[in-house]
Amino acid sequence: MFNVESLVRKHILTLQPYSSARDEYTGKEGIFLDANENPYGSVLEHEKYNRYPDPYQRKVKEKLAEIKTCNPNQIFLGNGSDEPIDLLFRAFCEPHHDNVILMPPTYGMYEVSANLNQVFTKKIKLTADFQIDIDGVLKAIDNRTKLIFICSPNNPSANSLKKVHIRLLLSNFGGLVIIDEAYIDFAKDRSWIEELSDFPNLVVLQTFSKAWGLAALRLGMTFASPEIIEFLNKIKPPYNINEVTQELAIQALDNIKRKNDMVEAILQEREKLAVELSKIPCILKVYPSNANFILVKTSSAKQIYDYLIDNKIIVRDRSKVALCDDSLRITVGTQEENESLISALAKYKS
């Protein structure tokens, strides 16, 4: 039977977390002389930002839980998804001892966080069609493997990974399986959040940066069992999400129709862009996409990248990552932006 406490670093189990003023008194009324705040207000004359924010973002989580059909105690909010990724290493992986499994090509911050926390990485490449090498991953697991990171839809390949493979890992691995769903809004797949009750070792990451159009806020969502969320809360900085971000997140969650409309527009442009890219001679292959970007194999990625830069069009050269030789990652832009890209590529001469 899965026991999250058996995975947690031993000193974290007994760690006494920092107790903030807003932990000790959560009321809204009274004379607040407990947190050494400025009693006169803020230098922003018409704004009241002199008080510390809710350290657990309760209002945001209540509204988010309704949308995601889960409980508020199954949600952790972080400074982007990068914060919970880092905290998962801090909570569950002993430096110089434990290891995690990564599946390149994938999001680069998993490895950066592993290196920062001095945790060994085992890299099992995806297959040629960007799916999980399930036999390779299962063979790589040992008694020091604590985390497996899965990005689906994957970055940079843009495809969704097969659920049967992910479910197999969830059922056969005693550590945590982290599924990064940063691009889930652009896919037809159902979120793994729906299966939290079936898999106590499941952690799901999502973000406000993509479909919600709030990349500048740096607000990431983590969904897991209350027990896992409790450990993340135990070791996070006390006020990790500022008041302005919390206020704007609540406004955003009240405007889900706007988000859905933008997603639909991106999906329509994605389909048109894929068709037009396939007609261009220097584009050798257009990979299927379940994200808000498209991976393409080109005749010469470096030269095409530089050419586009000269035309003030910025894409991402992914040639140096596994399985992506001479490949560019192209974000789906507006209709006008996509037309400018296609026009520039049509004029490219090798």
C-alpha cells in the first residue's frame, strides 16, 4: 500500500515549518499588530498592499477547485510550475543518494532542478514517435528512484503520451509520478486530475501561463493528494504567492469563457499553420500537435532560425535536444503573425 511518509526525506517529517502571523490568526477583523506591517497603508496611495497575503491562497483554491472538480486541499499554488517542481525534489529526494527518471526530449527544468538539488537523473529517451519506452523506464527503476516526470502533451514534441503507459507506471511504481499538463487545454485528452483518487502517488502540474494568457503572473497549479500537498505547504516560503497575483487569478477564474475563446482561436490557427508549413520546401516534416506550438523538422534548423531572426521572427531551435535534430519549435501566433512567418519561410533560400 502506498505510504507517502515512506518517501519523504526523514528530516522533513520532523521539520518544524515557519509559522507566519497569518498562520496563527486567520481572521479578517481586528487591530493587526502581529506582523510588523506598515499601519498607514501603502506608498501606492489608492491601493491597500500593506498587509501580508493569505499564505495558502484559500479564495483562489476554492474557485479553482470548482472548475477542476477537486477539493481545495488537493491544490498547491506556486511561483510558476518551477516552484512545485523544485519543492518535490526538496521534499522527497535525498541529495547524492536518490534518483529521478526523465524522458528526453522534455521540459528542461526537471533536469535543472535535479542538478540544483544534487539528485541523480536517469534519462530514458522517448521512442522515435515520442512515446514512453515503458520497458526501459520500468528497468531503470530501483529502490532509490523517487520521482518520474512525464510531460503530456510533451514539450517540445507537442504530442500526448499514451495513457496506458502512464497508468502502468502509476500502478507499478512506489514513488511519485508527476504529470506536467501545461498544455492540456489544447488537447482533447481528459486531465489526470480526474484520477487523483485512484492513484495516491499521482501529482499533476498545470499552469496559468499558456491557455489563460497569464505568463507574467508566474502562477502554477499542482494537484495531488492532501497528504502530498501538506508536505509542499510545509516547506514552501510562507508567502509564496503575492496579493496582486491572487486578486488577478480570481478575476481570471471568473472569465473562463474568455480563456476558452482564446483556446479555440489558437486551435484554429494551429490547424491552418500546420497545413501551410507542410507546403514549404525547407520544412521536411510537421509533427502532429496537441499543444499551442508545432515541432517541425527542417533542412537546416540553425540557418533557418538565423534567417527568421533577421526577419524579426523568433522561434525556438530545438536541434540540440534528443530526437529533434534540425527541428524548430514554433508557437502558434495570431493569424497575422502566422501569415508573416509563412511568408518569410516561403522566401527562404538555402
